[in-house]
Amino acid sequence: MRIATWNVNSITARLPRLLAWLESSGTDVLCLQEAKIAEEQFPFDQLRERGYEAAVHATGRWNGVAVLSRVGLADVVKGLPGDPGYDGVTEPRALSATCGPVRVWSVYVPNGREVGHPHYAYKLQWFEALKAAVYGDAQGSRPFAVLGDYNVAPTDDDVFDPAAFEGSTHVTPAERAALASLREAGLDDVVPRPLKYDRPFTYWDYRQLCFPKNRGMRIDLVYGNRPFTEAVKDAYVDREERKGKGASDHAPVVVDLDV
């Protein structure tokens, strides 16, 4: 079984690439983030023609998550129970579903904007709500994973140059402590292998030639419980999909399971 996560940075802008990638990659379940599309405009028909069901939680703004599956789609839950919301608004950042033998969450963790900003506090509160929401599944006997754009680099090795991020979000002790707390719920980091270079970055800014210079970060993560991680046969970053015209600034992370 092949499961992947991809911050596609707009379904509308990336639809031809998304459909082509689904066909070429042989992915069974894909967790999407940053859909940037209203739910009623989601390309359900195009996906159904290719054998995929879709569960979507989106409002058309810059957030939005989805799960695409060709192995079944059941027990869909939209939203994060206990979501703290931001500025009085509950944003579409989490979606869970059962796909065949595996249960997954697709998550788009708040960015945080800058240290000390209210959005940064919201990010840390959101992590607490996520831990509470996934704890039961993480402790269960069914393969379970939380996949998505976490907007946190777990260690200094997960950024091209720690000095370049000094004082910025994504690398602060509080954010990394939130990740560590999430792992305490019974989840482990499935670290993918890079297809090029020595570190499996998943995101490269569009600016300053960051991709060709490999000035990247690993912020798209797969956190699985023990039944999930014990079934992992391979995991890799599909760096090729970051290349070319019209690419997302994130690459898909692909995990192969023996389930």
C-alpha cells in the first residue's frame, strides 16, 4: 500500500500535475494540504474517473485539506476536536479518514507567522488540540498516521542552515517541544530518504533559487503509531515533482507499507 502527503499549494493551480502524479506514482492514499479551493469546486469527477474517492475540508481560502483514496474512504471526520480557532474563526486544517486497513489524518499546521505573534500562540495551542485528538488512534492496534505540513523542522539537520532561521518560526524550542509532545502520544517520525543530496528536504522557497541550491527544509512529516511504522517498507521524498513550471513549493512524501 502506498500512502503520500503533499502540500499542493492550490488544487486549481496544480490540478494537471496532481492528476498526472497520481497516475504515475501508483499512490493509493494521498493526504493533501493547502487546497485553496471551495469544497463545492473540488475536482471530484476528475478524481473519480481515475478511481479515487475524496474527502475534503475546505472553504476556498488559503487553507483546506483533503484525503484521496482508491482503497476505500470511511469514518470521515472534518476538523480538529477542540480546535482553538484563530481570531474567532475555526480554520479547515485537519481531516481524518479510514482508507482500507489504515486510518490517517491530513493536517495543515498553522504557520505561526513570527515569534510573539498571536498566530504563533495559536500554532502551539493547535498542536495541543491535535495531540488530544489523535491519542486514542495512536494507542490503538490499527496502523495510524498523521501526515501533512507541520510547519516545523524537527531538528537543525532538517534545515539547510540553522543560522538562516535564527529568531524565526519553524525552528523554535517551543515548536519542537510541541512535536516531541505529539510523539509522546505514541507516534514516531517516519523519516524519508532523499532522492538527491544528503537530507530529505520537502520544502524549498520559490525565491532566491532555493530549489536549485537545495536551500530547503523538512517540514512535511509522517508521524505513525507502532503498527504503522512496523509496516513501513520504504519512504522517500519525490523531489522530481518539485521541478519544472507550475510546481508546488513542496514535494510529496511517499511511504510504502506492507499491510
